[in-house]
Amino acid sequence: VAHLKPIQAPSAPKSDMMLPSWGFNPDGTSASQQQQQLAAAEAASRALCCSAPQAPPSTSGDFYREWRRSCPTPDSKYQYLRLCGPPTLSAIFKVEVATDVLKDMIAVLEACWLGHAGAAEEGHAGAALQEAAFVVQVLRALSSAGRFSLTVKLLGAP
């Protein structure tokens, strides 16, 4: 094998070399162009899926989907809870609330209510009390869900 000479000399310019067929798509465009188009499409779909919800959910499945997809930060999750309100939460979680979502809701309420109360406090007095009342109403609505005691037992020790 050592006595065979290569088909092309190694000093040949790379532009003369044939490109591999896997570098092109079936329509003849280069793969890098398709990657750019895919990246643009992915960014557009991410922008659509990560937009904040505008209406309260009608079912628990809708709530779970929006909670996971459209609310990436604790602040956006808190705003979503504000959008839903305690009566809606009580209605959509009439049967049960999922363990992981209940855990997330409690963590979000704990992390965000003081920040929202402090921001609202600058506007008028009593905003902290209003936020605290909202948190209590949400917790009361969640505790009225079916199988709540079982869900709490499944949460386990922290």
C-alpha cells in the first residue's frame, strides 16, 4: 500500500477537492444554510411558546401545560397564579393537584410574594397585606383540591 500514490497531491487547493454528498440537502442547498433556517425557526417557535399566558386556563391540563411551557421563571409563574386567581385554581384542581406542581407553586409563592409586595408598597400602603391575603387565598384554594392530603404525603420530607 505504501507504493501507491494518492489520487490528488496533498498540496492541491481545497476548492478543487470534491465536497462530500452529506454536506448538501436533497434540494441542493448546503447543510449550513439549512442549519441557519432551522435555528431561525427554532427561535421563532421558542418566542411563541414562551410568551406569557393571556387568559386563565379552563382545565388542569391547560394549567400544567402553560405552567411548564410559558412560565420559565418564578416571577412569571407568580404572575400566572395572579392571572388564574384562587377561584379558578379551586375549580380546575377540583379532583387533584399534581405533586410536582404543588411543590413548585409553594416555592414560587414563598419566593415571590414579598418581592411583589415590596414593589407594590411603593405605590400605596397595605400592598403587602393584599399580597399576603392573595397567598393565603391561593393556599386555601389548593388545599380544597381532592386528594390533597395524599398529595401532601407524597411530597415527603424536604
